[in-house]
Amino acid sequence: MTAPSERAAELCEVVRHFVETEAIPREDVAHIHDPVALDRTLAELRPIARAAGLYLPQMPEQYGGLGLSWIERAALLEEAGRSYLAPGAMNCAAPDQPNMISLLRSGTEAQKQVYLWPLANGDIRSCFAMTEPHPGAGSDPSMLKTTAVRSGDGWVINGHKWFITGAIGARFSIVLVQTAEGPTQFIVDVDNLGFNVVRAIRAMDPYAIGGHGEIELKDCFVSGDAVLGEVGKGLDYAQQRLEPARLSHCMRLMGRAARALELAQAYVNQRHSFGQRLAELQLVQAMVADCHIDLHASRLMTLDCAKRMDAGLSVKTQTAMTKVFVSEALNRVADRAAQMMGALGMSEDAPVSLILRELRSFRIYDGASELHRSTLGRRFLKLSASSSTA
Ligand SMILES: Cc1cc2nc3c(=O)[nH]c(=O)nc-3n(C[C@H](O)[C@H](O)[C@H](O)COP(=O)(O)OP(=O)(O)OC[C@H]3O[C@@H](n4cnc5c(N)ncnc54)[C@H](O)[C@@H]3O)c2cc1C
């Protein structure tokens, strides 16, 4: 990707060097479904990323971040996303990244002291708990079954959450629950006796920082200060959080798919079959071309959203369209890359099969493709109906 400014171009070069010389050499299949091992490697990498001036690209400068525009961030996050280790090392990985933005936007001064600054400093990790098992909230957040009831000067929370990324080893969770006044976000310390991570779910993606936890909240008492923002506004905050969060996922995961393609291209350039290099076969050339077309279109859609965000425009429709297209296009890229590499592409001996596993889940989280399509379709048809009756 061409960097949008001189500063972003310089930073991208530093990120590429960091990824090639520090992050990729530390990638290890031993990290698969082992959040503790992953945390250990991230703790080793963070001081290196910080010393290289790459820490917190998403935060404003007054909070120790790089103060980049969205369009500059797009270039940087794609470079970082080539390795699953780099965004965590630069402290711009989900779910800490969107949690920092939520705390910055809606947190009280006291909440910022206790949660935001240690999070930004990399001293602690966090998670965001919205999804519940049946019959609770999944695609439809209005199905929330976890409740918070006022008790004295605080609240008592009861409920069940699952697939909560980052939960293993987190210091706190932002939890979305139902109250009499409507959905509300609470900050809950994981050492609260009523908050229990009952298991780590082995999802198909191999490298989630802090894994994916299943959580039981049982008579979990929190003080009134634990409310994040206003009571009853939790869903609005979740929506505000999701739009930039899913765009950042597009940026990082584009780097991952681009790396899978680089590896596949290197493979077909040197591997022979029936007397010629695979790269000379037109069917292979077509797969390479289709991957580049998917990546180019993904970048353009992502950059358009980034430009709109920098201009303060709404991206509600654009991020939904971009998320659907990019998540599906990146899956096509990684799938073709694995295909081009034959058996090696199916194995953990090369990162491509692991990248494919990582990317598959992106078609589900941050809104499944079908959910976005049905919402977008309804929205466009409503607009068309209102303009034809005007
Ligand atoms: C790797 C991973 C990480 C995750 N991390 C988190 C996290 O950190 N915090 C958190 O709270 N949650 C997290 N989730 C959960 C994720 O947000 C939910 O999986 C997602 O919202 C879908 O909910 P569900 O799984 O209950 O699917 P369901 O709501 O049961 O939907 C199942 C399928 O039905 C279809 N569908 C559903 N609704 C519609 C519709 N309206 N129109 C058309 N088709 C529809 C879709 O194909 C969908 O995939 C994560 C999930 C994964 C896989």
C-alpha cells in the first residue's frame, strides 16, 4: 500500500523492519491456543516496539500514542498485521485497542486512572463481553439475558457470556448487560468473586491474545462507579465501538492475507511440476491475479472508510459494506494461497494454513456477513421506497 504521508511512509518502513526482524522470527506454533505463551512473547516484543517508536498508533499524542489519522493508521496496521505478533506488541490489537477508545470516550477520570493508563502502558489486558449462549444475545443484541439490578449503592450482575476474546489473563472486562433502564456497559474486575472464567474455548483461530473465554457472572456485585458512560446507553456505545473496531480488523487482517499471498507467490516461483515452474501455469497465474484484485479492492474500500472517518462523516453503511467484502475477500486470498502451496499450504509447517484459520472467524465476529447483508439490503430498499414516494 502507498503510505498517505511522509511520516506514515517512514513509520511503515520501521514497522516492516520490526515485523521481519523481531516479530516473524518469534512466531511459533507453540503459541496455538496457549495465551500464556503468547503473552510471554508479547512482553518480550513490547519494549522493542516501544523503543522503535511504534507503540499505540491508535492513541492521541497527549496519551502517549502516535496521533495518526485513520488513513495513516490504515497503512501502518496493514504492515503490522503481516505477523500475528506485531499488533499486540505495538498495543494496537483487539480487544484492548477498542476498549482504550471506549474508555477514552466514555470513562470517568477515576476509570481512566485505574483502567485506561495501565492498559495503554501494556501493564494489563482487557476483554469485551457481549455475546451469550442460547437463548441470549448473539447477532441480535436485543436478546441480552445478562442482567444488572440496583442493590444499595451498586449493582448485582447475573448472566453468562461466551467467546469473549482476551478473557484469559485479562485484568477487567467491559460487560454489556440489561438493566431496567436499558442495555448498559459495566467495567468488571476479573478478580471479582462473582466473575468466573469457566473455560477457554478452543475456537478455530489459533492465536487470539487471551484466548476466547466462557464467563459466568453470579451475584457479581459492582459499585455504582463501575458503569461505563450512562446507564441505558450501552448499545449506542457498542455501536460506536464496533464501527472503528471492524475497520481496524480489516486493516490488520489485510496484512495477514497479503503475507499468505507473498508466501504462495514465492512457492509457485520456485516449485516445478511436469517440467515447468508452477508460476508459468495460467491457472496459477489466474489465482495470483484474483488475490491481487481482492486485496486491491479491499484496500480501496478500507481507505474510503478511513477518509470518511478523518472527515468526521458517518461510516455506518460504509463500514458494514467494507467488513462484508473485506472479510470474504481475505478468506478467498488465503484459501487460494493455501491451494497454490499444495500439502505445505495445509500444514502448520507454513503460516498459510494458520492465517486461513485466523481469517475464517472474521466472517462471523463484528457481525456475520448475512446479518450485515440483510441490514444493508433493508436500509437501501427503505431509501429507495422513500425516494420513489417523494
Ligand atoms: C473468534 C471469535 C471471537 C469473538 N470475540 C468476541 C468478543 O470478544 N466479545 C463478544 O461479545 N463476542 C465475541 N464473539 C462472538 C461474536 O460476536 C458472535 O459470534 C456473533 O455476534 C454472532 O453471534 P452468534 O455466534 O450467537 O451467532 P447467531 O446469532 O446464532 O447466528 C448464527 C448465524 O445465523 C445467521 N444470522 C444471524 N442473524 C441473521 C440475520 N439477521 N440475517 C441473516 N442471517 C443471520 C448468520 O449466518 C450467523 O452466522 C467472537 C466470535 C468469534 C468466532
